[in-house]
Amino acid sequence: MHDLSNKVAVVTGGGGVLGSAFAQELAKAGARVAIINRSEDKAKRVADAITANGGIAIAIACDVLDKAAVEKAAAQVQDALGPCDILINAAGGNHPSATSAKEILGPVDQAGTIEPGTFFDLQVEGFDYVFQLNFMGTFIPTQVFAKQMLGRQGTTVINISSMSAFAPLTKVAAYSAAKAAINNFTQWLAVHLAETGIRVNAIAPGFFLTEQNRTLLTKPDGSRTERAEKIITHTPMRRFGQPQDLIGTLLWLADDQASGFITGIVVPVDGGFMAYAGV
């Protein structure tokens, strides 16, 4: 059992499918939890569920890309719960205009005609949105909340990476590149903060059904799309992940008694996806 009593945990994107599961499990382990989410209603539902089960939690509406708003949220956390010990950067996502309809650009004819739905139709604004949300949405909260951790042993930052950080998935060019940046940033920051008492690691989930990717992976009748079938075929355990599958890794990295000499790593939780070459 992991004992996180007397710890304060902050979960950005805490109203989402994975973020809410993280927040609730951290609370079960004894942490006082701040759920930060752009939607206050979603954050409050998670906080209310935690308090209904005897835990301690607060909900804070905050845009993680607004540094002034994050600084205000950090002050609220410190006043209500104490300084942050554990930061989970779970805010992230993709955007349709940064996603290609085609997996691969086919041959171009002599006239130079380019079929629609390829790299050449991706929007600068969409790419910028995805990079901002995934990378800056991790950078800004870390820069703000890590100030509360400096010089305090047992503090930790846990970022959320992706399978696409290791080998880019087709269609999601911006998301893949942004998550690759998360891996690099996790390693860089782990080294930079190693003497301050702050550990920095990341979790790379395999394929999980969330509200953001549900239409990409399931049809209206609930059956799998062609893309989902490819994923399952390439996942030796032959299923999508469930939020609970991430909890053991999350609590292990959050607990300095269990992982106190571990920093700068990215842990895949993927049902064997990365290990399988396809043959």
C-alpha cells in the first residue's frame, strides 16, 4: 500500500477520464487533492466524489495556458491544502485541424495533384493549439507549482506522455510531436532539478478509450473502427487499457518511499504495444 497522507497532490486536467481516476486514487492513498480543470463543473464533480468517500479535495477552474491563472490557482492550493508535493500534468488533447484524414499520401500524378486530407491540409492554428495544450500546458503548471516544491524532499512531477512519443502514429502529427517533446522535457527537467529534492518522471499510456478519441476508435453502434482494430491487433494483450491499469504506476512514482531514487524515466503502460514488432 502507498501512503500519501500529509501530501498535497495537484492534478491538471483532473476532470477528464484519466485525470479524474488519478485524482480519486491519490485521495484514496491519503493525499489532499486539488483538481484543476478548464471546466469547473467537471472538476467539482470529481472533488465531490472524493469528499463523499471521506477524502479531501478542492476544485479549481483554470486554463493551464494562462500563467497568471495558474499562479492564482497555486495560491489557492497553498491556502486551502498546503504547498504542492505531487503534480500530475494530465491536461492534454488533440484537434481535428491538426489531424490528417489520410494515413499515407499516395502517389502524385504528373500534374502534381495532391489528394485532400494529407499533411498539406493541416492547419497552422491546429498545430499551434495542440503544441500549446500538450507542451505548454505541462511547462506552465510545472514552472509554477515546482516553486512550492523546491528544497522539500519527496516532491515529484509526473507528466503524461503517449505511445506516439516513441514512434509517431499516423494522422496525429501534431500530437505525436508534442508528446515526443514531453519525453524530452521530462528528462531535461529531471536533470535540472535533481539536486532540489524534486523528481520528474512520466507515464506513457497505451491506448485507452477517452471522450477525446472515442469517435476515432468506436463507431456509433459501439463497434471498433478500422483504426481501433489495427491498435488491438498490435497490442499483445488484445484490449484497450482501463484507467485502473495506470494507477499502480502512478502511485509508485508518486510515493518517494517506493521510487525515491527514480527520476527522468518514461514508463510505458501499454499492454505490450511497444514490444511488438508486428510479426
